[in-house]
Amino acid sequence: MKRNDYLCEQMIVEEGNEELIESLFHSIFHSGYDGIYVADKLGNGIMVNQAYSRITGVASHELLGMNMRDIVKAGLISESVTLKVFEAKTSITIPQTVKGKEVIATGNPIFDESGEISYVITNVRDISELSRLKIELQQSRKLTQKYIDEIEDLRKKELVQAHTNGIVAQSKEIIKVFHLAKKVAKVDSTVLVLGESGVGKEVIVTYLHQFSDRSKNPFIKVNCAAIPKDLLESELFGYEKGAFTGADSRGKPGFFEQANGGTLFLDEIGDMPLEVQVKLLRVLQEMEVTRIGGRKSIKISVRVVSATNKNLEELVKKGDFREDLYYRLNIVPIKIPALRERKSDILPLAYFFLNKMNKKYHFNKRFHSEVFYYLEEYKWPGNIRELENSIERLVVTTEDDEITIDDLPRNILMDANPKKVERGTLKEILDNIERKIIKECMEEYKTTRSTAKELGISQSALVKKMQRLGM
């Protein structure tokens, strides 16, 4: 026998130690971490420790002397493990709700000499902590997946930026466009790039060429709207010497011949005259050109990519664009979303152009944080081209190094949010923005703790901010 066991046994058997034993039992009973509740053979509460009250929020006077059936009937406890033990005459473990708090209750019977239950001892453990850990685990997994997705997006963005200088692609919408362009780059199908003026159609076409097997060969860009109609045919298909008055005496190869082995980009294809469309269709079908004034066909190998900001289907209905040419050009359409449809690209592009202009003009301009809201909320009808021009104008016209909302043109301020420009002080405007951001985060993350973590501030700071904002 161990010395400690021997001492305990001696303490119990020695006379005059009843008070010490009772004191020791009382200390052990109330110092336990788990809650303990004891009922007699009738189901009346006769003992309850302090931990039970701490875990469940039920005071001892609400249990002692009270029958468990009455306690359940009153709704204090969802169901009684004590009563289940009386029925089963064995140990029972059940989940239990006590005053709205979830616990695990285990009831153990104590039998008398005749085999009848004389007492039931219930052990209660708090599972709210487990539930909290479960929620945190779920949130952690969600956050981990978010980081994985962000890393994957970053990898894709780096892949885009690593191969084409000057591309800023952050939004999912534009990343999809680049992925499609990269996918079709390896084949020679004709591609029709669609989108509003200024969305960056030429950037996509350049990217497509750089990822193609023709990347080391010529890349010829032709703006069909910029060349006079009477010269467009000769510029595209070339001419022989003496073909027309004013022609080069040596003749001249057209853009198709110049692009042989590479890519020919026909921008603003919707402005091409009908008489030129006829010849273009034949060239695309036969892959050979005949110069103006010439008799010999010249075989070519050219990847044709066209682009327009017009609705070609409407032009076909009006008879301004050949239907057969439309279908020939539209084998693989790539639609570039407007800048207002991919807001997450606005600020990265703004910074890109800011750095570009700072370098160009040897300035050190920067944005005040208040500017971001208006840049993102403005509709940018001129898309990326308008954004670049606006940033350049701000860089060269502002007096201070910091660009503030006072420097923004009124059309950006008004279109971003007319009510906030016309009504309210700057503080009220900023409060409304903060209120909107906090509300959106609270709807997603539910608790102030999770929301504060997402916003990068302490929970107490968030609560104070919400109180100040009247939330």
C-alpha cells in the first residue's frame, strides 16, 4: 500500500475525525471544475456544488428541495438525466439545455442494500466552449480556404503580369478574360474582342499574341476607323506599281503580307466599308491575297483578331455589316467587361497610372484615402482610358503632393454619389461610408469579434465605433 493511501485510510478509521472528513468532503465537492448535482430517491435535489451554478447559471436555491419533475415542467431544464437514470437504472449521458445553455449531463445511480436507487449523482460539463471551438474551427477553415483562393488568384495575376508589361488584372471578371485569351492563343481560330471604348481591347489582343505560337513573328495593328475608306483596301491587301494615281512606283505589300506568319489585329472592325468586307471575307476563306492591280495570288498564314465597341448583330440587321463575315470573325468571341463592372480593378489601375505619371513627370504624388470611395463609385463611361487621363490630369494640376477629394472633378464627385456631395459635411460622408462597411461585414461575419478581426481593429474599438455611429 502507498503511503498516501495508508494515511487516508488511517484518517478515516481513527475516531474523532468525522468533522475533518466532512470538511474535506465539502472542500472536494465544491472545488471540482465540473458541476455536480445530487438527487435523492424521490428526485428531490439535496446537494449542488458551486461549479454547477457557474456552468448553468442556475442558483442552488432553485434546485435544492425542488423535485426534478417540477424543474423540468417549469422549463428550467430541457430534460432530466436524473429521471432517465431512475427509469433505466443505469448510467445515462445526454445533451441538456439549462437556461438556454448547452451542457453534457451524465447521471450515475447509487444503489442501497436492497438494490433500489437511493441517490442519483449528476455530473455536468459545459459544451459551449466546445461549440465555440467548433465555430472557430469552421471560421478558421473558411479563412484558410479564403487564403488559398487569394493565393491562387495572386498566382494567376502574377502569371498574367509576368508575361505582359503594363497589365493590371485583379478582378475575377478580367482574370477570366485573360484565361480565355490564353486558352485560344494556341489555336488559329479568328477571335472577336468585344467591349466598350477604352476597356483595354488592344491589351487583350497583345496578350493573346504573346501567348501564341506566333509570338516571335509580326504583330500588326490596324485601326479600320482611322484609315480613309478609299485607302483602306490598298493598305490591307497592298498594290502593284502603277495601280492608281499617287501609288508608290515600287508597289507596296499590304498589312496581311506584313503580318505573314504572325497576327493581324483589325481594330474598329465595325467601321469597315462593305466593299472592303467582301474582299476580307475571301482572304479569310482562302488565306491568300491579291494586290490591287495585281494578277497573282499570294499565300499567307495570318492569325486574324478583330475588335469593336459596336453591336455587330445590329449592324448586320441594318445591312451595314455582312452576315457571313460576322460569323467568320465571331468564331471565338471575348467580351471585356466595362470598368464599372469590375470595381476591384479600379484602385490597382489608379495606383498603376499614378506611379506611371509620377515617373514620367518626376513627381511624388499620392492619394488621400478619402479619394478611394469616389474612384470606385464613379461609373467611368470612358473606362480605363478615362481613368488614365483623369489620373494624369490630377497629377499635373494639383498643387500639393497629396491628392484629396477637393482635387477631384465635380463629375466624379456628383456621379459617385450625388446625395453625399450635395448634402452633408465631410465627417457625415465618412461616417456613412464607415457605417456601410461595418454593416456589410457584420452581415457576413455575424459577431463583433469576427468583424473586428476582419477590419483589423480590436473588438472594443469596433463596439465604440458602432456606438458612435448609432448602430
